[in-house]
Amino acid sequence: MKHSDPWSMRTEHVQSPREVFRIPVLLGVATAVGLLSALFGDDGWDVLSWLALLVPIAVVGWAWRRAGRAAAATRNA
């Protein structure tokens, strides 16, 4: 089953659990690091906390933007 849409999130091969859960686990680790660093320290820890907590937000924004472009491309095709 071929997909002509270059922005499609589907793949041609079966993904292993490692491939499926790699990004969600990394986002969870970044969130945990951000929350724990906010609890345990000040100054530099606060900077680490903000940066670590911005990672999941940035990834969601990127994914929404990508999905919006893909939807627009399929509507215009």
C-alpha cells in the first residue's frame, strides 16, 4: 500500500516498539528533568527547568504545524 503524500505519518514498514515509543519516552524524560530541576535548585536549575519544559511544547508546535501543512497540501492536490 503506497502513500503518495510526502507528509504522511504512516510508514511502509512495521515499526518496533522501540521506534514507536522513542520520542514519547524522550519527551517524558525531558519533562521529568524539567520538573525535578525546578524543585531542587535555583538560578541555573531554573534555566535548565525552563529549557527542559519548553522541549515538549516546541515539539507539539512543530507537529501541529507539520500536520497543518500536510492537510493543506492534500486539500490543494
